[in-house]
Amino acid sequence: MMEKADSVQKLYTRMRLWEFPDQYVIEPTDGSSGSYLAVSRKDGSIKLIDEIRECSTVRVPKIFTIYGVAGMLRLLEGSYLLAITGRECVGSYLGHPIFKVSSLKVFPCDCSLDNTPSEQQKKTEMDFSGILKVAEKTTGLFFSYDANLTLSTQRLNDLGDESRLLPLWRQAEPRFLWNNYLLEVLIENKLDPYLLPIVQGSFHHFEAAIGKDIIEITIIARRCTRRNGTRMWRRGADPDGYVANFVETEQIMQINGYTGSIVQVRGSIPVPWQQIVDLTYKPKYELLKHDEAPRVLERHFLDLRKKYGSVLAIDLVNEHGGEGRLCEKFGKTMQHVSGNDVRYLHFDFHHICGHIHFDRLSILYDQISDFLERNGYLLLNEKGEKMKEQLGVVRTNCIDCLDRTNVTQSMIGRNMLEFQLRRIGIFGAEETISSHPNLDDNFKILWANHGDDISTQYTGTPALKGDFVRFGHRTMQGIINDGVNALMRYYLNNFCDGTKQDSIDLLQGHFIVSANREQTPSQSQGIEAIASFPLALGLVLTGFFFTTMSLTQVRYDFKHLFFSLLWASISVGIAAFVKANGRVFCNRPRLHKPRC
């Protein structure tokens, strides 16, 4: 596997950020001799300077150690600088260290707000700023100063010499570049040494022994930014065919100079649909724009074919109930695009495997093994020459594309790793990963951690069914954990994810802040302007409390029966009102209305 050649300008790996009253100054401290970057706190303008001027104020400037500039974002009246203030080395890729962002900080350049005449503008800017602070809690961000994490091993291997000489941000695949929108200002100012590509997803690896040989297994997951968001506020596909929770997962093995890779993808059912939170445990699935579904789905699979070749779409949703309507729509619409290079396969995961018999996934593997062995993996020899090229991809989905999907993808990854090892003579004809306990245990943990990462980014909790991926069977503790995580998902989806979705939309450029926009975060109308679930819940509980207290006094004074009925009626009335208007009592995105 070919490594990236040295770039003309290396990325700065360590910097010092000086916070002055009128500007931020970023000073490279990794031994580089580059210029300092000055960012005005009044208008967000950027320029390079040769030295830090003497500070004329009595205030001592704050100094932060940073490890990269994630980018800049322009809001209504001010700009905001995002910088990596903490990193953790999580392994290596192509011989280069890979880092996880452990701390991200937003530095405001909003001094101009002091001179803003409109109080409404100030309030709006502060609302935007508050939403942006949520970005500091973004999870699963990874970067490298030398390796291109946005491209698979096969695509890296196919890069020409000229492409390898380009800065990392110019090599990057835009759909997997988490800070693509944030880097625009730095790109315009041609600040290549500061242009650090960041991906959101997962990175895990381990080494294990197979006899005298050492095998290294790595998983890299890359989340697409085109329809990024939270579980309930990003479902289905948009008019361009981009789907929610689209993730490219690559499993890489290296042993005795050989390199093997298999790329899989997951993504929401690629037709227009939604599932808007309304305080119920499982909001109903709503199919949208029926007439557009064939065109949307065709665009989605056309894009997949261009990027990956042949496509095998595995649909794991239930055949009946609410999921059944989506399954039927997906299956019928697929008839318009199915052909030699696109194949659709429905596998009712819950019906066939239940909640404990996940070993029955072997039934699915028997149906897809021919596709996988023919199209499904890359293999390079000791010289970096292709022994086999991956010519197609398996696209797996359930409803969330998390729990059932991760179990299925780990099964595919396991079988394909065994196939690769047999191909190069490491495994015998009947040898399996299970024959090597250390390899087996580490492989399970690898995929379980990967599933938890992707699930946390979409729902806020680790994956369900993770005990099977981690241990090979369901456990009582795993079932209890699933119950706790399911309740936590309910809470986060209903009462937190609207603001998180707004933050994502700001960072990814899905909502462009403009003074001419009619809708701002501070605008709410009708019931939504006064709806408060905590207040409503408090009133209901108070009503039931007084109802109970009144009932205990009925035997002393019959008039307390009237008061108990009154309080009970008030409580039931408020509860019924909240239930009937459940959507407005949830934490909703405020930047734009939910749409497919």
C-alpha cells in the first residue's frame, strides 16, 4: 500500500493560541518556522503576521495550547473560531499516528456586538452562539496530520503521484470531511498549514497472534455530512438521494506484508420518510412525497454505483407493522432500479433471529456469499500490487441503521476476514477466527466499540444488542443495558436532540445565517411559544398530589370529594392536552422546519 508523499507544506501539529482583547493569535510551536495567524475579534478577518506585537493593555492575555484549527463560522453579527484543545492518540494508519479530538473549544470573535444598535440582533446572535456551544460536545472526531482518513485503502492505492503531493484537504473526499464548511474561510485565505481535515465516525484497531504471525486489524468509519443529524430529525432521503446516517465502514487487515480491506456502507431507507417525536415511545413512520420516491431512490443508487460499483442492498426491517410499510415501499420502489449491478434482498431480522438467535444470520450469509466473494474485498500483496479489487459494496439498513445493522456488518466482516486469510494461506480450509481465542475476543470488541461510536453520534447512547457483538451471545446484563439505553434514547430524542440538530446544521452549512432570513432561533409562535413539558408535568403531578390529599380527607368532610374530582379533572385535562399536542412539547430544531 502506497504511502502519501511529503507535502510541500506540513500541517502544524502543535500551536499556542493567544487571546488578546482585540484578536486571537495562533503561533506554531512544533518547530515550524511559519507565520503566525491573527484573527480579529471585531470582524473575524484573518491575516498572517511575523511576530506577536507587545500587548499595551494591563490585562495579561490568556494562552491556550491547541492541536489544530477546525475552522471558522460566520453568524449574524460575529465569527467564531473552532480549535482542538485536546487530543488522544488512538493508533496508527499507514504508519502515521491517528488522533481523536478529546476537547473542542469555540472562541467567539463577536466584539462588534457591543456596537450593534438592535437589541433583537444581539438576542438573535446570542441564541445562535448558544446553539454553537453545543458543538463543543461533538463526539467521534478523528484526524491525522499525515494520513488521508477520508479515503478507503483502495482509493488511496489508486491515487496518482500528483494527487499524493496535494495538501490533505485537497485530497479529501468532501462528503466525509466533517469540517468541510468550516474550512472555507481558511481555504479562501490560502492557509494550507492550518487546514486540518477532520472526519466523524470511528477508529479502532488491535494486534493479535495467529501462530507465529502477527495480524493487525483496523476499523475506520466515515460519516457522511450531506444529511447529517440526530435520530428523529434526520430520517430517509432528501430530494438529491442523500440519506440520513450514511456511514462508510472499512475493515483493514495487515499481515506478513499483505493488506486486505472490505468496505461496507449503511444508510437510512432511501425514500422520503420521517418519524417526528411526539412524546410517544415510538412515533409513527410517515411516508412522504410518494411520487418522488422512485426518482430519489434511483439517484441514491446511481451515486452508490459511481462510487462503489455493484450494490447489494440488504433490508433488515420488519415485514409487518409500521416498519412493514417502509419495507413494502422500499421493495416496490427497488423494482425500478434493480438489475445486474443492483440487487435488493429483504431479511426480516427480528422474525428470523428473534432477540437471541443471532447465529441464524448464517442464513443471510448463505444468500450473499457469492456476491461477497466475487465483489466484496481488496487484497494487496507484499509489493502493494492488487491481487483482488473490491468491485461492489454491501449496503445494509434497518430503521436506525445501528443495532441490527451493526450485528449484520460484523458478521460480514468476520466471514470476509476469514476468506482473505484463507486466500493468502494463513488459514486452512476449515480454520476460523473462533479457532484463535485472542483474535476472536479482540475482533468482537472491535466491532462492538465501533457500533457504540456510530450509535452515540446518531442517538446519544451506545448500540443495542452490543452484547452479542462483544461476546457472541446475548446476556442478561446486555438485555438490561438495552432497556436503559432505549429509555435514554427516548429522553434525548424528545428533549435534547432539537438543539443538537441545530448545532449540526450550523456546523455543516445546512443552515446559512443571514440577516435577511425570516426565521431565527428566538422565534416561536402559537402554542409552541408557551409550551413547556417540565411545567406541564409539574402541573399534572401537582394536580394528582392534591387529588390524593383531598381523597384522604373525604371521610372527614364530604366536600373534599368535589375538590379531588376537580384536581383530577385538571390533571387529566392537562395530560390530554399535552398528549394531543405532543410535538410542540418536544425539543424541536428551531433553525428550519423538519422536512424530508
